[in-house]
Amino acid sequence: MYGYFTLLPVLQIVFAHYITVQQYADDNQLFIGLSTATLPTALTHLEHCIVDLNSCFCSNGLCLNAVKLEATLLGAHLRLHSFPSVPSVNIASSTVTVSDKITPHGVTINKYLTLILVSLQFARNPFFIFEL
């Protein structure tokens, strides 16, 4: 039943906010490309998207687990040093600190992507990842 209630609505909400999503069973990871020029707008899209997702989940008897919320800014080492600091993101009435690493599904990924293959897209522009 989880997939029936959340899969399509989640995709519709996320795509309406110009965000990419990766879904694993009951886990959702949101990705949004950033540049210094688009940072404020992109973060606003992300925050509004998560508010809408939280409303969707709540209306279907589900909720976001604040303890499991993680956020990080990923990118090439030199690119991140020239990028403005993003200390936190406001998510559905709570603040999530942006950390240097996240651990989705037991795999630690640091902000410089040293433990995974770096694609050309990550090298060109940082990505903001938020795990729900």
C-alpha cells in the first residue's frame, strides 16, 4: 500500500518544484542542482517541496521522521570552496543542519564525493541532497 499512496503523489510534488527524487522503498532522496546565482531560489524550491511532501504524507497517515532527516551539499573540492556556505535548511517547522557527510543506506558519502565516482555533472555544479 505504501507505493500506491506515495509513489505518484511524491513524484508529482517533487517534479512540480523542479527537484529530482530517488526513491528506495520508504526512503526518498531529493536532489537539486545549484549555482551561486540560483542558490536562494533553489533552496526556496526545496523547502516548499518538503512542506508539500509533509502535507501529502500526513494526509495519508504517514509522517517525516525528523531524526532521520539529513542534508549535505555535494560537489568537487575546488567548486565547493568557492560556493557560499549553507549552514541549514528549514524543513516543515524544523531546521536541519547541513553536514559534511550523509549516510544513506549505511554508505557514508562526504561532500567531496571521495567515496563514489564523480560524474562530470557534479564537477560542474554542486548538488544539494536531502534525504527524507
